[in-house]
Amino acid sequence: MATPRNSSVQKAFQILEAFSPNGCQLSATEVAKRTRMTVATAHRFLLTLENLGVVSRASDNRFQLGTLLAELGGRVEHNKVMTHVVAPHVDALAEHFGERVNVAVLSGKKVIQIAIGHNARSLQLGILDDRILPAYCTAAGRVLLAGLRPKMLDYLLDDLEFESFTEKSITNRAALMEELQEIEQQGYALSCGEIDEGVSCVAVPILDDHSEVVAALSVTTQLPSLTLGQINSYRQNLAHHSEQIHRELYMENRVLPYKAKPRGNFPHAKRIGDFILVSGTSARQQDDTFPGVVQGAGSKTVLDMRRQTHAALHNIVDIVESFGAKREDIVEIQAFLVSMKDYEIFNEVYGEYFDYSGPTRTTVAVNELPHPHQLLMLKAMAYFPV
């Protein structure tokens, strides 16, 4: 028998599609016309969608798509990025253990596996769809539940229906809460024979840059139970790769081969979470020369501040763009000038790159910089959400 359609859900999506061509602002009357609803019905649904954050109120009592849709889209994009990053770790662990290794994220009351690494002898669970499982009865799911804030956890558990897959399955909220407290204290979860008899699983959290749990890394083995030594071996290997995944997702050092090599042991830039921190950058080119350096009469060297400013700003933008960000994502610049006599020229060139909506800026004079031909150095920070 086919599942009956929910007319309210259909109408809600019809309203959202009415906004889709160009993200326009619409009145209730215009929505009603596009969806062939009555004005009263369209207005009632718009108010409900507004309360949920799916649409928002613009000027003149008109509506537009809300931030919740962008947030949900961002989650999908984030999971794509995470899948790309975790894939080699999942494959390496599967090869090392000779078992199945997964990365899972929470979706409501269930866990969805976004990356699966199989070894030749790794198992498939004997259930219909082992990519989507109830969170409460899996090690990965319980790691994710243990990482939730109390209010969100209460919300998910309030109407949770426990199902007994085996005689070892957790079947009540009190037992689950006790298990989650233990997971929070020890930093990993263990499940033996709860979702499938003869199968055990160990899972550890993957943290974001705010130390919030965003995913779970787990290994599933064809053993009905595990010794303490086996648990520790799995846990330690999983935790090591979890930390590496965290660093790759939320912290990255970058030295660009097509830029002048840093004059010391530091990167051109470092990404930490949503921020890109650019080291002090000058106009210096890959061959260690500076643009705008001209030998004048006798032994006098003439330095061109305008050309150096252009080159330094170009280098900053290049470095930021290497992370996928744009010039508009730069939120702060610190400028160090050898002479404040060059301030006016610096300002003129700077104005070609940024206006008053651009980054905050601090400009100071310094006694000298690392190279005698160097007139300025720039340091920058960009905001680029992962």
C-alpha cells in the first residue's frame, strides 16, 4: 500500500518553490497566486514557516526565504567536505584492522554513515539498511548523543521508541542516560551484540573547532565481545585518526610553492576553524626579488612603494584564495611601513582593493624590515566558514 501524501507538507513545499526562481520577496497574495491557494491559506502557512525560520519577514509585510534553509544547505556541504577528508583515514583503518570502519553523523534520532571503509574480510550487518541506524543502540550513535547539549538531548529522547534488536539492546531511557554519562567520561563508546548478535563496535568522537562532537569514527568487528586489550587497541587507533581528521578539517598549515619561501620556519598561512591567518607578507617574489627596485645614478637604489603595495596586496589575496576564500572574506589587515612618508601612496593603492565595507586595518611605522628593499609588510585574517 502506498504511503498517503501529507497535503500540508506538499503545500509548504509549494510555497518554498514559489520563492526559488530568484530568491525574491513575495506578499501573501503573490504566493497565493503562484501556488493557486487562497490568500488566507497562503498567509497561514507563511506564518508557520516564519515561526520555524524557514521564511523571514521583509519590508512592507513581504516574505523571503529564511536563514534556516542556508544553514541546512551548509550542513550538507559540510558533510561533503568531511567525507572527502575522512575517506583516506577510514580506508587506512579498515586495512589496519581488517574490519569495517565508518564515519557517521547524527540525523534526528538516527545515525547516517557518510563514509565506509571495507576490508576483504569485513562484514555487512544483517539488517535492511546498515547506513541508517537508530542512534541509541549503536556505539557511533551513542557517541553523538553523548556530545549533545542537554536540551537537545532531552528533545530527541522525549518521544523515543526503543526497539529491542537483540536481548542486549538498550530498551529504556534510564539505561541509555547512564551509558551516555559513561561515554562522556571515558571518551569512547562500546556496543556488543546490541544491533546484531556476534558483532561488536567501538566508536570515538570527531570534534569541531569548538570541541563540539560533529561525527563519530567507529570500527565494527565480527566478535561477540571484546577484551580490555582489544578495546584499548581499537580506541587508541581510532582516537589518533580522529585527532588527525580534526586537524585536517579545522586546522591546516599552508606553504605555497609558487610564492616566496617564508624567511623562517612558519607557513604562509594557517587555517583554524573558520579563520585563515596569513603570516607577514611582503612584495617579495618567488626568486627573492622585489618589484619596483631600480638602480639610480651611482649606487643609489630607488624603491617604488606603489608597485610594492600592489604586489603585497596581490600576494595576500592569492594566499587567501588558495583556501577557496575570496578577497571579500578578508576581515582584518595589519600594515607595517618603513616610512610614514609612504602612507598616502599606500592608502591610494589600498583603496583599489578595498572600500569602507572591507577589512579593519591598523597601520604602523617600523624601524626596519627583513630586507633592505622591503618597504612594507602586511598581515591578514580572513573569515571563511568551513
